[in-house]
Amino acid sequence: MFALQWPITFRKNNPNNVDKSKLVKQWTIHGIWPDLIKNCKPTEPFNETKLISIKSELHAIWPNFIKGKSDANFWDHEWYEHGSCTGWTINNYFEKGIDLWNNFPVIKWFESASIKPSNNPETTYSLANVEAALFKGLESTDSVAVNCLKNL
């Protein structure tokens, strides 16, 4: 699963632990999560230096919003919790995230359906509208899973 996050939701879930200066008004990558695999053993330890060639892109689209933690802390977490379950190398995992980001322009699909991130906590969208935007962009109705957080 290719998981995206909306920064305002992250802030609502972590009100005392968020670096507000890093919040952006766009969707960002949360991770790639292999389905139904738990407690994987890393194929290799996380090593930020292996990401040098893609680091600037990762900072822009895969940031960490936790106060006092670097983006690399988040990447490390995602690698150990999810990337290690893929059987890919560190580079393959993060390059796949960039590839999915570039080839599935979810943000554009949402914008064409007038679904835009907002710093206004009153801004909400129906699940039906979110799914419709994804179905239209993917030209399919069988490969979408949406988790909504309510009463934040």
C-alpha cells in the first residue's frame, strides 16, 4: 500500500509533538506498507548515506513532522517497520516511493475534485468524494483503500 498523509491530520493527532515549521500545505508520503506482513527482519541496516542521490527529493515529499526529529529518523522508522518487509534494498524502497509519487499524481487527482489540504480544521471531505477522485485517477474501482480519522 502506498500511504500518503495530510499534514493537518498529523498535527491533530500529535498536537504537542509536531514541528509546525515543517508542516506543508500538500500531501506527503507516509510510506509503502506491504500487506499482511509483520515483524520483518531488515535485509540491511538503515544507512542514510545510501540515499544521497535522492535525499533532496525525499526531504520535499517524505518529511518528518515530529518535533526534534530529522527526516532521516522517519525514513529509518519506515525502513525498519515496512521497507524491510519488501525484500528490497533501502535504495529500492525509497526510490519506489518516489516512483509511486511521480506516476500516481494523487494530489492532482484530488485538486481536480476540489480536494485540497487546509490548515482549517473545519475543512472536511466526504469519503465518497475522496474515493471518486481516486477511482477516476486510477481508472479503476478495485485498488483503493481509504482510512478516515474522525472526531480528531
